[in-house]
Amino acid sequence: MVDHSAIGAPEVPANIKEKTQTNFGGTIILSGGYDREKAETDLNANKGELVAFGRTFISNPDLVNRMENNIELAVPYFSTFYTPGEKGYSILDHIEKLWSKLKILKRSVINDIV
């Protein structure tokens, strides 16, 4: 169920969402302006069974890692969406290297304590 009110479109009325969920009978996938907090809130409120992350995933190819580790999300650069080349994704390699260093540091600290 797409709700693009996060980017300026009119919000889908709650009664339409409720009727769809009641009568559809299939899996409801929510989408439109979701971050981790909003996704968890709507899933816990049984507004759907899954959440799709479109623009958020495009600007954060490592989105799962970021959400699992509470890493701040990268700002989307809409001018780089759906264009060939590395632009827009070039920071990912840097983040993965940094994350790897943090894991090594964590192991080192734990070993020093033990």
C-alpha cells in the first residue's frame, strides 16, 4: 500500500487503508517515506505485514546493516537515482571499511578485558 504523503502527495485516508486491509486477504506491504521507527510502529500496529524501503534503500545500499546497528542513514541525492556509474554509491565502500575496523577494535577491546 503506497502512501506518498511523505513527498507531498495527499495522504491515503485511513478508512481506505482499513478497508483494503480487511478485504484484500493477502499480504499488505507498506511503502512511502518509511524509516526504521515508522516501520516498526506501523508493523506493531498491524497496519501491514511488510515494509518496502525504496528511496531509503537507493541512498543506503547497506540499509540492513545501518538499521541493525543504528547507523545514521545517508541523505538521498535524487539527481543520482537510476543513473549509471558509482556516483551516489561511492561512500558505501568507505562505510564498509570503517565498520570492519570497528569490529576489529571491538574484538581487540574484548580480548584486552578477558
